[in-house]
Amino acid sequence: MLKLRKEFQSGYLSDYSLTDVLFVISCIVMICIAVAYTVATSSSVPLPLRLVFFLLFGISFFKIDFFLPLISSLLIIDYFSVTLLGILPTDKNYIIYLIIIAYVLNFKFCFLNLKANSIILVFVLSFLLYAFVVTWMNGLEESVFLDVAIIFTLLLGFVKPSKTIDLLFGSFILSTFLLSFQGFFLRKELLDITYGTLGKLKWTDPNYMSLIIDFGILLSFYLLTVFKNNYIRFITICFILFQFYIVLLLGSRGGLIVCFISVLYLFKKDLFSFKFVYYLIGIIFVLLAFYYLGFFETIIVRFQENNLSTAGSRTQIWNRIFSALSQRSFFGLLFGTGSTSSWYAYSVVYAMRSPHNNYLELFFDFGFFGLSLFLGLIIYIYFNSKNILAQAVILFILLGALSLSPFNYEFPWLFLLFAILIYKQNAIFVHEEKQQEN
């Protein structure tokens, strides 16, 4: 603890005090405990737990640097709550009200941040306004996608690089690590291998959980590339090994591929260096150890499934989408038919709603114009990024949307928010800045 305190005081990890960091860690752990609460243990959620939850966010309204890390942890972990009737709010409107309260209490702070991110804001508001108009004109009312897009837009007011990066980075790693523990303890419910096929969790898709944990692995690998402190590196490696084991346990083929490509991208400038060979040898050793320990059993079963040629029946779903698109007019292809209209373009027993490809979904719902606006924002961030991590995050998001529809949930928007937070920075941590100066 004394060594860790010394690192904080020297600015090696963060320009926040150790007390601030420990407070945020405690809050995230409390959120995880709240998520783990189930109605099976009591007929109703205890009032003290509710009060603790509101108290944590009450403090963040006034210590505004804490708000984005805490709300991000809440939105990431809450989706995978072990109960739909737990202590945490699942209603998107509730989250929006919570953010608006923070706006009212910190109006100047939020206004200046929105002004600093004016180009991003123009992209987002243009897309959001267009999406609302198209959806309204087609008579559609309920839209989960638009709800999470509104939350993302509001959270832009809390994006202040000089103040928020370290805590948000840490909250992502801690949240994904705690989520890995949930995946470990619920592994019997998550996976059901019978007759060579892999079942799904009753109300949660392991593919999405895997994608979130993969993001934690990506950030952890970045820590390994920038920090030389053995204490930090040892903890980071332990995080990576455990999370990678959970990804294998979840059996997500797409998640594993996205993780591999994104991590490899971090080393694109060092592919022929001794540093990369060093990491490669370590990774090969871990893979061999995991294989002989039987950790690859689930993922091997997944790659041996009969539906591999159809990408887990996704090509059948996409063919239905293309068939529906072929019957559209020119203006229908250009402007779309409104948010979530793609959910009802086909009927598949285990995929009643999601087209399992966010690009197809956006094209179907908002047409070529809407898809161009959305991709324009992401491409702008990628090509204007000053650091490799921001580009790797964008690549991670783009790849993750190929075989799933993650943008109907909060977590990819939060990853995009993180990319916006860091893309103008030459260095993410104070330690990196000192290295560059030297």
C-alpha cells in the first residue's frame, strides 16, 4: 500500500489522490454488489441498499469528475444483472433524469465540455435529429437505440480529457473484471453444452458479455505497453489471464476474434521488434498452458458446430434483411424506415429482433444517409486520433458490430465516448507524458 501511495503521489498513475481513486473503486464495487442482489433472497430490495446507491451518485453530482466513471460502470454492469428486478435502475428514462440532474447542478462544466467537443456534437445531433424524424414519420414510437443514443449525447457534457481519463480508464477495467467474476460464478447458467451444441443464457447473450470483457483485456494490454512498474504489470497480467479464461468459457467466437485483432493493432508499430516477440512468446506459452488445462474445450466446441459455415445462422438472417431491402424504393434505401424496423423484417426462433449486424440494422432503419452520418462520426475520430489506443478502440467497436447489434445497448456508446475522450491526447497517462518529455 505504501508503494502504491508513493506511485500516486509522484504522478506515476494519475493526477488524482489515492483517496479519490479508492472512493471510485468502492463505489464500483458497491454497484457490483447491488447488481448481484437477487429477489430470491428477500421479497423486496432493502431500503438501506437503495439509499446507499442514491448517496453514491449524490456525491458525484458535486464531485463531478466522478460522475462519468460511476455512470459508465452502472450502465455496463447493470445490463448483466443477475435479476431483472434488482436494486439498480433498468429504465432508460431514469438514467436520463439522473444525467439531467447532474447537468443542472454543473451547467457551466457541461456547457464548456460540449463547446470543446463541438465537432463531435454536430455529428451526433445531426444523426440523432435525423433518426428521430425518420422514426416519427414511419409511425414508430418505442426505440431502445434512440434512448441509448440520447444518453450518449448527454454524456458528452462530461467529457473533459484533463480530468476524467484516468478514472474512466480504471472504471472500465474494474467493471469488466468484476463482470468476469459474474461470468465465472454463473458459468453453469451461461453455458449448457449438450450433444455438441452450445446453449444461451436465459436472458443474457454471452456474446455481448464477452465483448465487454474483451474491452477490458484491450485496455489492460495497453497498460502493459506503457507502464514499466513491475507491481502494476503483475496485477495487469493477472487481470488479463482471468478475463481471457472467462472469454474462452463464454465460447464467443466473434468476441475472441475481435479481441485478437484489436490487441494486435496496439502492436502494429512494433510487429517486428524484440518487444513484440517477447509478448508473442508469453502469449503462446499461456495459450499452450490453457489448452492443456482444458480451458479451450468450450470454444473448440463452438468452432466445431454445424452452423459455422453460416456464421451461427447469421447469413440466413442477413439474407432475409437483404431480401426485404430489395423490395424497397429508392427513397426507402436512401432514408430508411425508422428505428427498430429491421427487428421485424424476419422471424427466427432464437433471434426475433436483432439483425446481428449493426451496419445492416442502421442501413435498414435509417438508410444510406443515416448510416453515412453514423460512420462519419466514427471515421472522423479514427483519422483524427493522436494515439494508438483511440484507434484500437474504434477498430474494436467497428469489428464488434459486424456479427452483433451492440449499439442497442449502452456499452459500445461508452467505449465510443472513451475514444472521444482520448483521441486528441498524445498521451493517456501522466506517466506517458513524462516519458515523452524525457
